[in-house]
Amino acid sequence: MAQERRYIFHIKRFLPEISSEPFWQTYELTLSSWERVLDGLIKIQDYLDSSLGFRKSCAHGICGSCAMKINDINRLACQTLVKDLPEIIKIEPLPKLPVIKDLVVDMTPFFEKHEKILPYLINTENLPERERLQKPEDQERILEAITCILCGCCTTACPTFWINENFLGPSALLKAYRFIFDTRDTAQADRLISVVEQMGIFHCHSALNCLKACPKEINIPQHIIKLKKLAVKKALRRSLKI
Amino acid sequence: MGYTDHTQMEIVKHQYDTVIIGSGLAGLRASLEAVKVGSVVILTKLYPTRSHSTAAQGGIGAALGNEEEDDPEWHFFDTVKGSDFLGDQDAIEFMCYSAIPIVIELEHLGVPFSRTADGKIAQRRFGGHTKYFGKEPVRRACYSADRTGHAVLHALYEQALKNQVKFFEEFQVLDIVIEDGIAQGVIALEIKRGILHLFETKAIIVASGGFGKIFKVTSNAFATTGECLSILFEQGIPLEDMEFFQFHPTGLYGLGILITEGARGEGGILINGRGERFMEKYAPTLKDLAPRDVISRAILTEIKEGRGIKGKEYVYLDLTHLDPKILEKRLPEISSFCKTYLGIDPAKEPIPVVPTAHYAMGGIPTDIKGRVLRDTNGSYVAGLYAAGECACVSVHGANRLGCNSLLDTLVFGKEAGLDVAKNFKNFLRGKIPSYRIEKVKGFIEFLNSNKGAERVAPLRERLQRTLMDKASVFRTKRSLEEALEEINNLRERFRKVELKDKGTVFNQERLQAFELYHMFNLAEALVRSALVREESRGAHYREDFPYRDDQNWLKHTFIFKTPQGVEFKFKPVVITKFQPTERIF
Ligand SMILES: Cc1cc2nc3c(=O)[nH]c(=O)nc-3n(C[C@H](O)[C@H](O)[C@H](O)COP(=O)(O)OP(=O)(O)OC[C@H]3O[C@@H](n4cnc5c(N)ncnc54)[C@H](O)[C@@H]3O)c2cc1C
Ligand code: FES
């Protein structure tokens, strides 16, 4: 049975038209045990303070809009049930991205990283009349990678990204993996170069923060390790040929 | 520091050959064609991959025949019958035959479909899709686990980037300018900075999705508010078949989040409080895979007659007898959100479900090329197109079959894009007259400065409740009249709305007020169309007129807004092959 409980939402706010400095604001509200942090934020916006800014769309963890830092962990507000949290819920925008307003960050730097790894299928072969065949086990190799919702939880949790904003970051590397290991893609070499030569795979020090942060439970470090292995293997092969 | 005065603000002008509103499947698919002949910009109030299309789980219908024998002709038949014979058969035939190349093309564009053992696109069963003209269920839904929409949306977005389509994300369209019967351009608000942008253009493709948010319980994303339909409606463009709104049978109880029909396609069954598989009674052949309108009514009837689970207002969707591997491999997403939201493992416990508002069959009337119709006589608005859930071609008639919506977005998104490309040379660049800009500014000014006791959220909540209680699965003249009265009442109260957020940067309250203003129009169009149609067909069920009446009502409803109030016209259904028969499943 649903139980009601009082919560304190302690939110880091930023209203650029009022002050150039962020500030903390506290709201008290009662929520049912089945409600999510997103429901709480909506109640605040709807009934307590309409100036509170945050993004939302699907409300069930598939669109990637509502990533934020909740009690020190990057996660999706729509996938975090309040009953699993203590009475005081601390909410901040995703770290290290410019804040536009309150919990709304500018995702441009995040998406620009994706653009650097040629984020689209490239295939220069003649197209067959029907679908290209792909073995189920080959499709399964990219199955985890294609579940990425581009929410940004992983990259903004990564200590390498914190100290070096040019680092491609786990999300873009995962996207690179998604194409490099897709049997239908023919641009493997170019893409491997892009993830090696830009601040890419070899700048990942396996801090594993992304593993904990991913709301879709994708094992991102494992994917990056596979990329590293492949890059090394190809490099060796090339050096042997020379 | 301090807030900016909107009336004084600079306006940014842009010129693109084609403006597309919406970055869901329909908008993206259209862009790939239009960009072949000229510059294309997509305006979207969300970041592209946040569009509602990403939530689609189950699949795309296409008679590929990869898993068993199938035929586009059967798909055609099923769609006609599913539509309760209100769908236009020329359009349906075109869609079902185009389905095969459109899905193959998606594969070529990089969509990571699930695969059969021999490497082809995998297919599964879905409600209402059959072989041999209704004899038994067929595997027709092409899927990527239960994240089909997500897989397709990402692939199309990636291809649009590759092909130099320009995106302005988090831009909310406030006006679509039609003057002298020609599409001229679009006025949009950049949400981040709160400033206006003008797009004068040769062609406009509206691909803004549905409007499920007018209902309280819905599977639809927050942005699914439908203002673009209303913007056109206010300029005299009709809306077609608005009374037909689909309720999906299996929304998570209390949340409305969808459990895909694919779950029943994989063998899931519905159970009432007595442990009976009640669909056997309502649809002896297709049972749990009957069309959605039939199942939604069946569930609510069970509940009404006291056979909900423990007498409560839900039934069970039971997947516990399925091979756990199927849940893991083919339905991972729904398994995970049952666990997250309800603490239920669907492999071990049944899932509590009720119908949830899901899909608008009606919308902006278009022809097969996506051209927006201005009347029932086939005349259209030059340079204006619509595709996807916002449009009504009509391929879904009175009830859409599962998997036919993604198909519709793709087939007719592509057609709209192709037609723009083909006629491109004849289109002139539009002009937005200054009075239109002043009007938009005036509305923003009203929202900024109006004083009164009303607030956006409570009014919206009231509207959503009204539609849910009085105009959803079961309707009567009385309930609809009450709904209409309440809508008018709420609209009146909206005049006294006051916004508390006075900011320009990412002012969501103002956007929501703007959306609410338009939701009143859509709610009214829906309720009035439902009042007019004195019969029951597909998703439109009138308890006071419980039978289908082909004699009088085998026709499309067109509602027009005129200075004198709303007006109706009707358009005959196109019937080519399949004569209406009784709909038994
Ligand atoms: C949970 C769920 C599951 C589904 N599963 C299936 C399925 O398995 N198979 C199937 O065939 N169908 C399914 N559907 C239906 C299908 O997903 C939708 O009908 C379809 O995705 C609609 O696509 P669209 O391109 O028309 O619009 P959407 O994807 O809704 O996109 C609308 C776009 O318009 C933009 N927009 C709207 N208004 C404005 C404005 N004023 N200014 C700027 N931009 C604006 C939005 O930002 C968005 O980008 C499902 C629906 C739901 C809710
Ligand atoms: S709202 Fe879509 S992921 Fe949270």
C-alpha cells in the first residue's frame, strides 16, 4: 500500500536574471511511496514555485531528459523513487556543464563530443535489395551500447572529464563502440583513429564512475576496454606489416 | 541583471527552404528527403532524441514474412478492419505495401533491429495483425527488443546530422503563419534565451506529434500537448476525426506508463479478479491480441462489474508463464520498469494494469502526399504539410493497430519530404507580416503581465480530469455536454491566469500556459466531434448509441473553427476493396 511521507527537497538553484551566483532553496512536500523525485519536482513547479527549472519528457527513463545529481549521485529523476531516499533530498544540476537555469544545464559540450566520433552508420558497400543479414550474436554485441539514452550521467560523473574537458568521455566512446562493433559498419578504421587520436580511450583510467552512474546499467568500462584491446591489436598488426 | 522587456526585444530572422516542426520519427524521416534539394531546419521544443517517439516499444508493422508467411494484402485488410472501416483504403493500401521497403531502408540506415536465427529482421505478434484475412495471429512487428522507437529515432537523428540537416533544439513554435492560403513561415521562441525567431520559408512540414496530455492518465510524454494542431485550427484549417482517441489497454496501474502489446504478442495474458482469462469471452479468436479498443472496453467492463483484482480498479497482465529468457531478451525495458516503479518482477508476479490514453487517430487532415487539406473537397494549403501522429491521412480510422503508428510516421513523413523535394522549384519564399509578430508578442505580453487568482497547473489538472472522466473510453451525450461546459468554464478562468515566473530564460510556466491555451481548443474539438457522432465505432463508444451505424456515419468528421463558433462537414470514407462487415475478433 502506498504510504505518504514528508520530504525536504534541498535544491541548488541558479536564476541568471536575478543573481550571478547559485543559491540553495528548500521545499517541503508530502509524497507517496510510489512517487519519484520527478513527481516531487513537478509538484514544486506546479504548486509551490513555478520558477523552478528542470527538464522532463518521457517520465520513465527512456528519453534521457531528467538527469541530475540527486544526493550526490548522477541519476534520472524519473527513475529514482523517493521511498529509496532519506527524508532530505539534495538535488543539483549535472556537474561540470554550464548551468542555464536551476537544474537545466547546457548539454552542448556533451553532444559535441559525440559529433567527433562520426556518430552514424557508414557503409560504402552496394546495398542489397533486402535487409543486410546480421547474426543475432553480432547484434547482441552492440545490444547494451544501443540502449544508451544520451542522458549525460556517465560523462559528467567521470573524473577525467572533470579535469580535462576535451576528454571524449564514456558516452561518446560508447557510441563509437556501437558503430565499431556493428558488423554493418565499414568505417571501423577511421573511427578507431578518432577515439585514439582525440582525447579518447587511452585517457580513460577506469575510475569506473560511469559504471555506477549509468541509469540503463550499461557496463561502459567493459566496452571501453574492448575498444582499447581492438585498437592495440590493430596497431600491432599494422606495425608487424611495416 | 533583471528581466528583459519582451516587446523591445530583438528578433532573429532566418531563411531556410524547408522548416520542419518536430524531431520525432515523422519529422526526421521527412528531413532526409527535403534536404536533398535545399536547406532544412528542424525546430523542436525538446532535444531531438528526447522526442516522444523514443518511447515506442513494440515494433513497426511490415509484412516482411521473415518469421512466417505474410502478405501486405493481409496487413491492408487487418488495418481496414482494425480501423472499424473508417480508414481510407487507398491510403492504407499504400502504407501497407510501402511498409516493406521503408523497413528495409531503416535497416540500411543503421537501425539495430533484433534478428532471427538466420540474420533477418526479427518479427513478433501484435494486436490485430493476422494472416489469411483474420484467421490467426501473425508475426509482423519488426522490433529492436522493446526499444524500437528509441533505436529508430537515434538512427534517423544520426543520419539527419550526417546529411547536414540543421537543428534548432528547445525552440517552441508559437505560430505557423498561413496567409493567402499559402504557408509563409514560422515564429518560434528560443527557450534558453527567451527570444523570438522568424523563419520565412518555402515549405513547412508539421510533425509535432499527438496531444495525449489532455487526459489525466496517459502513456504520452509531457511535451505531447498538440499546440501546432490548434494553431492551424485557429486559422480555419479543419481537424479530422478528433473523436477517435485510443486508450491502450495496458498502462501500469497508477502511473499510466505503457506495457507494450508486444508483451501479449510474446504470450502474455490478461486475468481478472476471479483468475479468468476474460478476453476469451470478448474476442474468441484473437483473445488477448484483439484490437485495443475492444480490450480496453473489456477491461473496464470487468472492473465495472466488480471483477477487478480484489474488487479494485485494475486487472492483471500475466507474464509469469513465459520463458524468463524472453523477458530478458525481448522485453528487458518493461521488465526493468516494473521492477523500478512497482517493485514487481514480471517473471514471478502479474502486473497490475488499466487502460491509458495513448494515441490520437484524428488530427490535421492530409492527403497521401502529406499535403494539408483545407476542406473536405480535397483542396489544400500550398507549401503546408503534416505527417505523423499530428496528421490524419486517415490510415487508422476509428482505431489504430499497434505498430502502425511508427509505420505511418515513416511512410508519410517520407512522402511529405518527397513532395516538398518534387515541387520545390514552384514554391516561393514566404513572408511573415508584421501583424502576426505583434500578435505573438501580444500573447507573450498578456502572459507576462496578466493579474488574477488563477494558476496554470490547477487549470490543466482540472481539464485533464474532465476529459478522463467524461470523454474517454465510455461516453454519453450527458457526459460530453458536461465536459464541454467544464472546458468553457476553464477557458473563462484562464483569462484570469497569472504567472509567477517573470523570467525570460527557460521560463517553463509561460510555455505551459501557452500549451494549456491550445489544449482547450483540442479538448473542445474532441468533445464536440464526439457529441456529433451518434454511433459507436472503434475507440469512440457512446453508451447511448452502442452500435455502429454505417448508414449514417461511414464518414470522416471535419471540425472547423469559424468566427461564429465551430462548424462540421463530413467526408466520405474511401472504400476500394473491403466492404464494411461486422467486426468480430
Ligand atoms: C509508450 C508508447 C509506446 C508506443 N509504442 C508504439 C509501437 O510499438 N509501435 C508503433 O507503431 N507506435 C507506438 N507508439 C506510438 C508512436 O510512438 C507515436 O505515435 C509516434 O512516435 C509519433 O511520432 P511523431 O514523429 O508523429 O511525433 P513525436 O515523436 O511525438 O515528436 C513530436 C515532435 O514535435 C515537437 N514539437 C511538438 N510541438 C512543438 C512545438 N510547439 N514547437 C516545436 N516543436 C514541437 C517535439 O519536440 C517532438 O520533437 C507508442 C506510443 C507510446 C506513448
Ligand atoms: S523524463 Fe525521460 S528519462 Fe526522465
